[in-house]
Amino acid sequence: MKADIILGCQWGDEGKGRIVDLYAADYDVVARFGGGDNAGHSIVVGSQELALRIVPSAVMHPGVELFIGGGTVVNPQTLLDELGRLEAIGIDTSRVKISDRAHIVLPHHVMRDAAAERERGSAAIGTTGRGIGPAYVDRVARSGIRFADIGNATLRPFDKLRAGLAQGDKGAQGDKGGQDDREMLEAAGRLAPHVVDGVEYIHERLYDGKRILLEGAQGTLLDVGYGTYPYVTSSHTIAGGACTGLGIGPGSIGRVIGVFKAYCTRVGAGPLPSELHDERGEKLRRQGGEFGTVTGRPRRCGWFDAVAARYAVALNGLTSAIVTKLDVLTGFERVGLVTSYRVGDRSAGFSAAGEPDLQMDVEELPGWSEPISDCRRIADLPATARAYLQRLQEVLKVPIEMVSVGRERSQLAR
Ligand code: IMP
Ligand code: MG
């Protein structure tokens, strides 16, 4: 059996959580492979809304095993809180397992994140402030602490901790920082019943023919290597990150399903070429409820960007696509689509996204005013909505297998 991937193909917040929640019914294991509690996956089930940060978005399926892979950085307190909230609504959390290779986010990482942002001044990235970047820095610097190191006397985690502190900024040092970090390591210790040998865990399940779904976090254009650097997160969010984040080979990957919102959003700073600074952007934000799950920040909004989308199809080797929040475009007289970039008189690819003199060609298609949230078949959508999807299909060149038309679990058209 091969593992399938579902990942975001824009700047995060494409609505992956509810898609993973839906698809999880057909899988035995759902695994996260990167990121940490910078992610905010919300799923709506009836009147309940669950906001998840670290636990994979398949918690509502009691039979599914949930795995937090070695490519992640985990804040133990966030995870303990999340597990507590899930247990409070009757969800069995004993099936949540954490790779021993996953790194631990400590309070000094959070402080270093804030200090680095202050240092950047007007060039601040607008991070989620969760210490994600510094935790990955320590991982690469070989001074991080993994779940494998907890309770392992020979690795002397507290010595490693001091090494990590020494690399931090002034604000992260002193007794307070050290004290908080020790408390956080104790919290990590409380997660011990969930910690497994992450490589054995995933390979046993692949070998046993278990159906495995790999859940991306953030989005393709926030990838540390291929996103809008330096306005990116600190992990590999693209499909390749699933292999390194779980310790599996590319031959073990089956389908790669990309999630695209019907328009673009971005939270934090950095290029968003199709951004609308007028009332249309405001309307997208209002109709789409575009405010961050983690930070509550208003998201920047713009039209669907075909240049960025083609780039994401290529980077991930997508086999199919899902388009979310099509209903948010209802009520626009004309719906725009960025079809190409130009710099001066030359056409340009996505790498030009941050160029100050970037110009774009925007195609405008007729909109629709009828509500579409009750449509369950793509064929039932208004003709103009179908024409818009048809345009996306031409751009993506991979089949669109589903379209979401509302927040509810059932509001999907195929
Ligand atoms: P960091 O991941 O907290 O370091 O933030 C780096 C950039 O990625 C910032 O622009 C964040 O807003 C963005 N980011 C991180 N995680 C997410 C996410 O789950 N959704 C959307 N944006 C995110
Ligand atoms: Mg999110």
C-alpha cells in the first residue's frame, strides 16, 4: 500500500482540515509530517467547531490512528491542552502517537521568535509567534531536544537545553527562561505514553497494508525552500516534506491531492501578487470569514493566482486537486483570475512574485448571485460557476475531484 498526501497549495488556510476529516473515513492512519502549533485546522461537525493545532484532523473518526511525525516540532503544553480538550468531548486520545524524532518547542524558542521579529523591524515576517522558526533552527544546529531525548540520561537533555539557550538572544536567557523550559520538558515527559519509535511505527503500518493519509500543514508557498522566501515558515510543506518528515521513500507515496481555495489568502507579510486592496478584498475577507485560526489576524485576500497554482502543481507532483470555498465568490459581479506575471516587457514565473515592478494579467469572468451551498453535484452549479471551475481546471491540468460550497461537513459537490 502507498500513502496518500493531502496538502495546501497556496499560503495555508486552504481548508485542508475539513477535507482531511472527510477523507479520513477511508484510512487507517492519518499523519502530520511537518510544522507545529503554527497550524490551525478547523473542522465543523454539526454545531461543534474543533480547532486543532497539532493533532491530525481526523479525530472525529474513532477507528483512525493519529500520528505526529518526526518532521514536526511540538509544543508539549499545546499538545497536552489539545488532548485534554478532545478527551473532554469524549474522544479517545490514546491513539495519538508522537514520533520520538519530533522536536520539542520550548519557551525560549517562543521568546527567540518574538525577539527575531522585533529585530526585523519593518521587514518582520509576521510569524505566528509560536517559536517554530527557532525550534527548527536548533534542529538543524543539532542542539534541539527530541522526544527521544526525554528521560534518556546519556543524552543529558538539560545540557543540550543550555546549549540551546546559549544560542538564543538575551531575552531568552536568565533563570526565568531556564525555569520555564524545565517545566516544559516535564510536560513533554507527561506525553511519554504517546511517544513511539516513529520510523518503526510508520513502516510497520506500510508493511501491514494499512491505508495511510499524510496531512500537510501550512501551504506550498510557505515552504522554506520553494516558497516566497524569506516570508515562509521554517519547514518543507511540499510533498517532498512528507518523505523526510516521516522517514519514508518516495516510492511509498501514492496520490498527492492538492487543496486550493477558490481565491487566495495570506496571513503575515510577504508577496501576495493577486491581493485586492479594495472593497472586493474586503468582501472576500468578510464572506470567507478570513481571520487566522491561531492568531485571529485578518487575512489578506485576492483573486485565484494561476501562476502560483501551476507552480504548486509542479512542486508537489499533484495527481488531483480540490477547490474549497467556492461559495465565498457568490455575489461578485465579476470574478478575477491572475493568469500571468510580467516584469517589464518579459513574462515571468512565480519566482518573480516579490519583484517590486511585477505586473499581472487578470482575466475577469462573469460571477453568479444564486447561493450554491446546497449543490452536491458540480453539474448543479450555476453555469458561470461551472465556467469558472472549468478555467481552474485548464490552469491546473489535473482533475478537480471535489469542490466545497459551505462550511458544513456535507457541503461538497463532486
Ligand atoms: P511561522 O510558521 O510561525 O514561523 O510563521 C511564518 C509565516 O508562515 C507567517 O507568515 C505565518 O503567518 C505563516 N503561517 C504559519 N503557519 C501557518 C498556517 O497554518 N496557515 C497560514 N499561515 C501560516
Ligand atoms: Mg490554518
